[in-house]
Amino acid sequence: MIKMRPSKLSLVSVILFVLLFSQCVLSQLRVGFYRDTCRVVEFIVKEEVVKAIVKDRGLAAALMRMHFHDCFVRGCDASILLNSTPSSTAEKDSFANNPSLRGYEVIDNAKARLEVVCKGVVSCADIIAFAARDSIEMAGGLGYDVPAGRRDGRTSLASEIIGNLPPPTFNVDQLTQMFANKGFTQEEMVTLSGGYTLGRSHCSSFSDRLYNFSGTLKQDASLDPTYAAKLKQQCPQGSTDPNVVVPMTSTLSIADAGYYIDILANRGLFTSDHTLLTSPATANQVAENAKNPIQWKVKFATAMVKMGQLDVLTGSEGEIRANCRVINS
């Protein structure tokens, strides 16, 4: 029998404790978290999501984007839903979210119904995660099990957007680093970027590529000329109309590989889209995803589950908001 010295035994005990503690923390987020406390939660959220998307298919992209913007700033804690106060501007009113981010009423409606049947039980953060999954499925993507048990944060600061959400002007190295800061590989970054296959964008996010690329007063030469001409018709130079939006890809409301197909054809809308062709590794991943859409859907679902676990509050941390737009008094 092998005998261990007390010092080595103590070290082993510490390591085992840390491992067990880490597994305990992770296990607080789990599939079926509400099985005994609010069994109808996912049914109610899905009903509200389906009802909303039937009326407005663009909400599928909006709700998925809401989950992304929530998780990348302060973690998945529903800070994206909090209203600004007289003393503080919240995330939802930052330049990255206002006026482009929408779908708040879908979360409000689900929360109101859940408060009737399961008062004070379901977090707004979990509702966002469920709604994002249901939106992807409604748009033709793969459904997936959502580990739940998130708690709601009590802080939301517009100033924290910078450095946490990638702007449309980022190059591939900047994108890779920002996603790495959140624990994602470069391949997962390319995979999650495919979420742009849904949705639309305001002209201000890409107009520099049409009229003043890199301060040259010229068009970005990497843009497909026919595509650029179409964009110029939709977004005239100097236009500031906040109601004008254009599709992100040629398949506006379908979760497919259209994003990657468009990039290969030099029809990526943002600089941060086209830049994926400037690195051999990411260019290969773009081509692979374009060629194997089912494989991309599987990878995308896996990456969404991982994203939904970013810096979550669990246990006694945070709170369960009664109203998703304000912290509990």
C-alpha cells in the first residue's frame, strides 16, 4: 500500500476540494433547473416567442442578438433589460443597442405570465436564454437544451459596452482577441458570427465602406460592386434616417449558412465580416461552414450553450427581478 506524507496528502485534499467546488458551481446551471419549481417556464416562453415572431419574423434575430449582447457585457445576467436611471445610462441605451436592439416586450410578456403562475421563481436572464434558443429554432436552426439557474444582476452601465462588444469595424485579430477574452476559440468566434445570417442593420454601421473607406472618400474595393451599388440605393450618402435598415445577408430570416456564402462572394456587410477572409484559418472555416450548413448548425448550437454560461450569477448572487426592466426595491 502506498503511503503519503501529510504535506502531500494536504495538497491532494486541497486540489480535490477545488475541483469539487468548481463542479458544484457549474452544476448550479443545469438543464431542468425549474422542473420542481416552475415546470411550465419553457412552454410559456416559447408561446410568447412564437406569437411574436409570427407577427414579425425579424424578432428572431433580435432575441438572439439580445442574448449575445447580454452575455458579453457583465455575463448573462439580464443587465441588457434594465432601464436607465436619472444618474446612470443603462446598456440598452448605449450606441450599440439603441435604436437597433429590440424585442424587450417579448421578454416582458413572458415574465408577466410567469409571475402569475410561478411568482418570484424564474429569472429574466433565463427567459432571455430560453427565448434565444426558441428564436433560433423558429428560424430553422437546431434546438438545444438550455442549462438554467441564472440570477439577475443589479447593475447596467452603457460605459461597459466598449471593450466587451465587437464593433463592425474590427479586424480578424481584434475579433479573435475579444472572443478569447470571453473564453472562446477562434473557430467558435467564426461559428457565432454566423448568427448574422439573421437580421438587419442600420446604414450607419457600414456606410463608411460605401463612401469613405479608411478615410479615402472611396468605396471599399473588397465589396462586390453589384452589392455595393444596391447598398448605396438603400443607404444614400449622408442619410440619417433611423428607420432605414438593410438585411444582414441574402437569407434574412433563416438560420442557415447564407452568411458564409455571402462572405465568400464578397457580400459581407460589415468590415468585421469580410475580415474573416483575411486569415487562412478563418477563411478555411468560412468555406467549411458554407459547404456544410448542417455541421455549422450543430457547432452554432454548441457555441450558444457555452455563451449562455458566461459569468453567470447563481445561488444567492444577484436577485430574481419581479419586473425585468428595474431592480427589486
